[in-house]
Amino acid sequence: MQQPQVASLFPPEWTNDEILERAKQVQKLGIERGLQYRCVASGEFLRIGLLQNPFRADIMQKKPLKEQRIVEIGCGFGIDVRYLIRQLGVSKDHVVAIDVAPAFIELGYELFQDKEAVESCFHVKSVGDEDFVSFVRDKFSGNPVDVVLAFQVLHTIPQYNEKVVKDVFQLVAPAKGVFMGTTIGIREDREEPRYFHRQGVARIAHTQQSITRLLKQVGGFHRVKTQFLERNIASDSKEWTAENTETSPLAFIAFVE
């Protein structure tokens, strides 16, 4: 495992070897069920996105995290949700986790063996749905949303980038909340992102300028901070470059508003 906090999210009697073996089984099942995402193929799902983000302290400036209402978009197997609940003390009633793929959520239960304990937090939903904002608000009974998280999500949904940031702004604006996440990025000085394909599926790679412009001019956010993360994920340049286009290696951009 790549972060020591990960083991604490599993049943305490499990050894590291048992956790890794279960993760490999779930990884295999995920690929078989069509989860063609690099986080699955690479084992990246065993990383806690919140701990990788350099801006995590920004979401605790107003009040303790355990008192905030939190939405995670594209929750995948749900490792961050479990970290929020089990390590940071966030109430299950204050967490809404959403993914468009039922297989992610079901295999998350399989991975952690905890469906009964956390099922109320997870929901199959697309950010592309017209009722996305009202759906989230209903889950919190109309109470304001303090934090929206989106770790490694925006680059997988280029068709919904603008809708997502507009919807998130609607969700967090009443509470003057925070939108935080990571997305695939390129170290180029340009205003526009790059579009590419991975395994025939459209993807988007933002620059620092394009993600800032997306959040401010499209979403309506006023202050935006971005930072390239040191870890370069471009281990396979053939897989991670735009088709028929020369481009810089891809990396992660962390962002927060």
C-alpha cells in the first residue's frame, strides 16, 4: 500500500498481505466489468486523494471538517469517503458519494467488506443529469454543502466539465464552500486544454491557465489556486499522449477554490 493510512480503513484483523490480495481481486473484477480507468489498472485506487492534495487545509479554515457536509463526485471504490468517516470523524449523514458506474460502488463494498455500514453514503448518479444539483440538495434535506471533492474526475468527462463547475458553484455558494480536487494536466503555457483519447475514449488535459479559467469564468468562482503535483504519471508515453498530436507528458494538477 502506498499510504500508511489506507490499512486503517480495512477490518483491523486483516494483514497488509490480505488487503493487497483483496485489492488485486477487486482490480481484476473491475477490469472485467468494464472499469477501463487508469486508477483501476494501476492500483491508484489504494491512494487517498485527500492526502495527496496540497490544499487540503483550505477545506478546514471555516470549521472542523467533521462538522461539514461533503460531496464526492466520481467516488470510485470510495476510499476517500471511508477515510473521511473512519479517520476524520465525519458523520455518515454528512457525506454524499456519487459515481456513474454501479460497479465501482459495489466493488467498493467488496473491497472493504462494509456494505451495511456505509451503504447510505453511496449513490449511482451522473453529473450529466439535469437534476444533479437538486439530487444532492435533497440528500442533505436542503442544508448547504460545504465541500465538493473531485479526485481524478474532470479529465474523464470533457463533455461535462463546464456543467460540473457550474453545478458545484450552485451547491457550495450558499455556504461559501470549497471545491477541491485533482485532474490530469500538462505543463504548457497555453489558455486552452488539450483533448486526447485513451483506449478510444475522449479525455481532456488542462493547463493551469485552462483549469483556472474554467473555474472562474465558467463556474463563477472568485479565487482559484492550482499546483502541479510532483508525481509524474506518464510512465507509458504511448498510452498517455494525445492521438496524432505532440504534447508534453501528463501530470496531475491539484486545484482548490
